[in-house]
Amino acid sequence: MQQERIVYVAANNNAVSQKTKQALLEKLRKRGFVAETRLTSRAELIVCIGGDGTMLRTLKEHDFPQIPVIGINTGHLGFFQELMPDEIDVFVDNYKKGNYEIQQMRLVQAEIHFAAGKAVLLGINEITIKGDKSRSIHLNLSLDHKFVERFSGDGILVATPAGSTAYNYALGGCIVDPRLSLLQVTPISPMNSTAYRSFTSSVVVHPKTKIQIEPEYAMEPSVLVVVDGTEYHFDEMTGISVFFSDKSVGFMRFEGYDFWHKVKTKFL
């Protein structure tokens, strides 16, 4: 008996997304796939319809499942998305024939340390450390336990190659080819004084590097950690370690995918 091929289709509530979802469900079922609107352990693919935010939320809600994902763009920028709504037929045909590759993108992990334990957060794009209030924050930055700088400013962002074109790019960070394995440490509104000396540009580090950040509490002992746009407030943490996770997300790519063409068409 032939094994069922189960595809999970997720979409945001946008009218175009919902219309695209219904069309895709119908076409998948006509081609012999089992198209589901909830994720099961037997699914072999996630199709996410919406924008970049929808993609990030869907993967996070399901704890970054170890099956491939592909996006259909009905949003604005759509940098993660491979397809447009009018390419559904081509997608189903290529998927049926196996004409695709899987591009693995490693997640970035943050360990938030407290006196009594730690919390763990995962992201695709970036981990950002900021002050909990609208004031500058002072952070001691070390790489592999070797002190580098006493930072003063709005915060520090650690970006993956996947996130290099997101908030990191808006801060003046480098766009990184996703085939490279590295982390980028980008300052947010850095300040220099006799007390604090901060890098004013991004620092690129080896993929095995552990980035340690310790806050200096001057007024309120609280820190804001932002993971792919989701905010977490922590009181009296002793430090945060940021590094590549062992987990990754597999993005389905079809013949002709060109990262730099996407960069050019999205940004220039």
C-alpha cells in the first residue's frame, strides 16, 4: 500500500491568503496528496501562506519542526517566501516530481542566566538585547569568555545569515549569503565616552563562537530580549549567552532560486 504524503498548509487571516489556501488544498488533493490544516507528526512538508511574520510565527508555534517548509507570499516583503500565489500549479508539479532542494538554516539560541537557573530561546533571524525602558543600556560583551567591550547604547543584536536582511540590515549590518555559517554582532545606536567604548560597526564571528553579554544595572534590574520580533522581559538576569543552536529549519528551494536576485529585487 502506498504511503500517504501529508502536507500541512498554514495561512494568516488575510483574504488573499485564505483564498490561496483553499486553492492549494484543492490542487494538492487532486494530485494525490493529503492536505491538512493542522500539523501532525506524519506531515512531510509545511506550506506557509502570508508574509515573513506569518512564516516566523508558524515555525515558532510548532517549535521549529524538522520537516521542510516553503512559503507563498501574500504579504509585503516576503523574503523567506519562495513562491507567489499564481505559481501554485508549478509548485505542486515540481513537488510531485521531486524537483527541489532543501536549504538548511541554523537557528540562533539564547540562554538567559539567573541565579537559580536559566531560560532558553530560539530564533531564525536574530536575538536582540535592549534596555527594558526607553533609556540606554550598558552591556559587557565577551566572545568565548574573552572580554571585548563595555557597550553603551540602545542595545546589541546577534543575527544569523537568514536574519542579515532583517533588522540587522536596517541597523547598517552586512547582508550575508545564507550559504555561509557565521553570526553577526551589530550595535544599536552605540555611544562612546571615557567610561564606555563601543564598536560602531558589526562584528562577524566564527560559527562556534559563544557570545556572552552581561548587563550593568545602573537603575532598574530589567532587560528586554527580542527574538524575531517577540519580546521577553527579564528581571535580574546575570547574563545571556548567544550561539548557534544544533537545530535548523529546512527551506524548500526550486531550480532557479537566486538569493542575490531576491536581494536586488527586494531592496534596490
